[in-house]
Amino acid sequence: MKWDGHTHSQFCKHGSGEDTALMIERAILLGFDRYSVVEHAPLPDGIIEDPEIRRDFGLNWEELEDYFSHLDELKRVYGRRIEILSGLEIDFFAGMESFTAELVDACSGKLDDVILSLHFIQGKDRFQALDYQPDVFEKALLDYYGTIDEVHRAYWRALEHMIDTGLRLPSTKRIGHLGLINKFAGLFEKPADEIRSITFFEPLFRKIKSKGWALDFNVAGLNQKWYQDLYLTAPMLFWIAKLNIDLVYGSDAHRVEAVGQYYDRFLKFTKN
Ligand SMILES: [Zn+2]
Ligand SMILES: [Zn+2]
């Protein structure tokens, strides 16, 4: 089963704006059997004050209906050639689980697939995006926590919290781009070896396995300006292989050309 489990759509304001249909046609051309469209879900109020900036981060509540009708239409047009899963990439906010539960309920019956992602952790004054801009990372997270080690520890703690949540999600659900904390790695000091070790990750990955989570084998890290590697680092891949954790390839495409990118990396890992 060749599956691109993480793609965005023409609804995404920080993507290319290209038609979702063209992205799906690209996936068909590349021989994909299954294709998940997981647009960024609406954020809770108060996370991003400026409505214009907020619009860049994810769908508005009012757009959800149009978004799902758009996907229904694409299923009608392409459904015989590729299985399309309609989904959302939902942000997790520690302590705001009721918002997430409400969102999932509001979309019930529409969600074939969900990616739960951690893009925000507690930082200066509020939740702060860890992958938005380097200066936000520096001023709102690094300065707030004091050291890069503490930022990483906060990220992994928040993830552990996320893994423990008892959210009722569809049967296909994954944790998005684990290791996203490294997106600007090239700009900052490296965290201590201990925080990047096989030993450090053991409890986390055992928990992922025991709670039945699958992981997004997200290749977007390979294309970043300050990071050119998989977000899943070697110690994480060690535990994934050892514990046999389910993995789904994710291009994280925000434009046609990125659909299916680096699929060979996924094949290479899963065949070993
Ligand atoms: Zn995006
Ligand atoms: Zn994401």
C-alpha cells in the first residue's frame, strides 16, 4: 500500500495555493494507492490574537464545512483511481484537551484520518509556535527556558502529555512530525548528548507503542533551511524498529511538486 499520509490543500494559506486536485493527480501519477488530506485545523481562541496571522495557521471554523465538501467532491472525481482520506492535522495544546475534543466531535463522520501535531508549547506569555520563525524560537522559547536543553525537555514533556490524552480519534491517527523541535537546529547550540540519546527516548517510545499510536514518517525536515534531515533522528528510528511502531509516510506537501517527495527514504527504512 503506497500511502501519502500527510498533505495539505488549496485551503492552506501558507501553502502554494495550488489546486488540491492537481496534488491528487500528482499522487496518482506517482502510483500512490491512498492519499490523506489533513489540513491544519482551527486553533483555539487566544493562541494567535491577530486574525490575519491566525488565518495563516489553519482553517477558520466557518470553513470546515466547505473544506469537507471539497474533499467529498474530490473523492467523487478521483475515488476510483486513488483512495482519498479526509482529515485534519490537529494541534495539541496541553491543558486545552476539551477544545480538541469539541473539534473532533464537530467533525465526526467527516474524519477518516487525523494527525495530531505539536507545533506550540508554553513559552513567553502564552503558547508559542516552535516552528514558525527563528526569532520567535529564540525570544519566546530559548530566552524563556534559558537553555536549549530546557526547550527540548519542555517539548518532549509536552509530547508525553499529548500521547497520554484520551482523545477519541478516528482509527487512523498518528503523531505528526515527531522531532519538529529541530527545525531551526542549525541556528542554535546543540542540546546535550543525553537528550539526544537512545536511553533518553526509551520511555517515550514505549509509551507511544503501548498507547497504540502510529507515527508520521515526515520528510519535510529534509528541505529546511536550517535542518536537512529527517525529524525522526537515528535514536528514534532505533526504537521505532525495535518496538515495531506503525509508520505512515508523510510528504507534508503544501504544493504539487512536494507530493510523494523522498518516498525512497521511507522505503529504505521500512525494508531494513
Ligand atoms: Zn502547513
Ligand atoms: Zn505540521
